[in-house]
Amino acid sequence: MSANTEATPGIHIDPYERLWMIVSIVMLVVFAGAVTVAGFFMGIQLPSPESQVDPAVVTAPGGQFSDDNVGLYEIAPGEYEAYVRGQVWAWVPAEITVPAGSRVTFYITSRDVVHGYKIIDTNVNIMVLPGQISKISMTLDEPGEYQVICNEYCGTGHAIMAGKIIVTEP
Ligand code: CUA
């Protein structure tokens, strides 16, 4: 029996169209599930802008991101805050050392142009903008040396803009 002779009225849906509708709905459910698992069970998060600042003020002597104030602070046992400044073409401080199992919240800003703070083999990958403090938290469980690169093109020295996170045995 063909569709136009069916006794029950209704919208005719071609079998292939029906199949693709089902596939689309299943994909939406799978994607929503993946986002939920990533966000709530794997700790994957979007980096957030923490606050707006005057880049000239925060990086000048005495400022929150001056040479004297950047670095690692232990705020509670096993909990750290790292203040990092990006500039052409270095991360200051370039090296941060923490014991394994530490929870580190990074606060990062730029003195000049847009940079990108990426710690290889971790979820930390954050855009660093002049005028904004970017914030991201990470628990560093595995001892080892993690390279830090800049992943936003920032000029001729972009490729040498590197750093290192050293996670020591607890
Ligand atoms: Cu800094 Cu590329």
C-alpha cells in the first residue's frame, strides 16, 4: 500500500528522512551527554575572564603582576595560586615547581599583546589578553616536566616563548 492511500491521515515521512531524524536526535543526545561528562566528571572547563585591569598598572613595579609579585603562592596545604605575566617573548616566571597532587589556580595577564598559555599534556590552554586577567584551575597529579608554550602568534619571538611546570614527587 502506498502512502497516499493510507486510511489514517497524517504527515508522510519518507523512511530515509525518518532515519536521519532519528540519527540527528541520537547525535544531540550523545553530544549533550559528552558535554555533561566533560564538565562534571572530567574537570574540563572553559577558561574564564577573572577581571579587567589596566595592563600598564598591573605589570608596573608594585602591581599585581610586577616582577616582585608574580610567582607561586601556597594559600592552603596542597593549594596554590600562580600569578604569571605574558610579554614579548617570555612567561614570567618561566618556571613553576609544585608537588604532585597540588591544585593550582593560574591567574595570567599580558603586558603587551595577545598570548596563549598552553601547558602541554594538560587541560590548561588559555588566551592571555592585555587588560584582562584570565583564570584557570588545574590539579597536577602526575610528576614530571610539562612544557609551556605560547599558542597565539605574537610576533617574531613567538616560537621561543616557552616555560616549564615542574611537578615533583609528593
Ligand atoms: Cu606569545 Cu606567541
